[in-house]
Amino acid sequence: MELIIFYILIFCIGAMFGSFFTLAVYRLPLHEDITHERSFCPKCHHKLGFWDMIPILSYIALRGRCRYCKEKIRPRYLILEVCSGIVFLLFTISICGMGKIDIHTIFYVALALLYIAGWFIIAGIDKETRQIHIGVIFYEMCIVAIYMVYLYILTDVNIYRYVIYLFFICLLLILETWYLRKKLKSNYTILTLLILLIMLAFTNRGQIFLTVTLTLLAIAIDGALEIFAHKKKHIHVQEVKQVPIAYYICVCHIITLIVTNLFVCRW
């Protein structure tokens, strides 16, 4: 019974994070505050009250419309809240299963969920704007640094390989800053490599290999479906759209973490 309550709590926390993700994805590219300024309706700009911001339930109660201007709210808000709750729940189950949960497991799950939260935001921003937000990259670096300290204190894992990862992460950051200011108009490629390196520092080479493989497969399938849709509608594609690679990497990485924990690690 206690375990069921714990999992229900995890789902609710995930849904709340999903509500925050929509805010962060909207405001971060605009360089707006995401912590102190209250949420508001993007149509009428009326600040939302407490009962307007309860994840999932508020959307259902308001029938997908703003309480103040009655404009329709995009379904993606509800979808992201539900998906976020499900992801948080599945990842926690993949780690804890139906066994007894100790303090160390809870700490790792909390840290891993914060780690996953960052990829949610990066994926959302890249999907909407084709940009990778450097602030969220720094956030993920802090999570990885805490994870390294956790490993050093509580486990006998070889910490030196993580120090090497951290060194290359810092090196890429310096490179990114130099290119951004001196050479390139876009630093997307360097930031994508930085994402993969941060993921490698938190997980392992097998999971990164699966992440990259799944990413390439997803991009290929999406591209093939887009070409098929254009041919069916007899639309001539004149220019190649920029593929949101970071979006695919983050989504595939989250899927890989859950699947490998559920099946590979347990079996």
C-alpha cells in the first residue's frame, strides 16, 4: 500500500513538472523569468490563480479553455503533463520495482528525475525554436557533478573516468564560447555533442549507443514520413528544414533509460 502511494506521488510530481516544462519552454527562449513571475494566459495575459494551475485536473475542469477569456488552450499542455507523469512513474518503477525502497534509492531516483527534467526542457525548446538553451546545459552539468560526488562518497566506482568526462565537457564549453563569439553564427553542433557527453557521464556507453541508434532511426522514419506526406499531397519540397536533433536525442535517451532499466538491468 505504501509503495502504491509512493508511485501515485511520483506521478503527481511528474505532472507538476510537466506543467513547469510548458512554462520553461515558452519563456526561456524569450529570456523571461521562470521562477518568480506567475503564469498567465498567453491570449489575454491574465495571471492564473491556484485553481487554474493544478496539473491535468484544471485542464479537464475548464474543458480546455481559459477561465477568463474563454479561448481554447492548446492540448499539448495536457499531453505534456500526462506524459511527464507517466515518464516519471515508469522510470521510478524501472529502478525500484516492487521491492523495498531505501534512502539511497530515493536519492538516486530524485537525482535521475531532475536529470530527466532537463532533457524534457531542452527537447521542448529545440522542437519549438531549433535552439539548445545553454542555461539548461549548465543545469544538467550541475546534476552530473552532484552525481559524481554521490558516486565518490557512496560507491566504489572508478571516479577517474567521470573526471575525464567532466574535463571534456568543460573543454567543449570553452570551445562553444569561443566559436560563438568568434567564428560561427550557430553553435548547435557543439551543443549537441555536449549533450551526448553529459549523457555519457550520467549513464554508460551501452545506453548512449542505444540512444544514438534510436535517434538515427527516429530521424530517418520521421523524414521518410514527411517525404511521403508531401508526395501524397503533391507538394514540392524546395528547402530542407533543420532537423531538431537535440529533441530526438533527448526523447530517445529518456526512452532508452526506462527500457534498459526495465528489461536489460532486471533480466
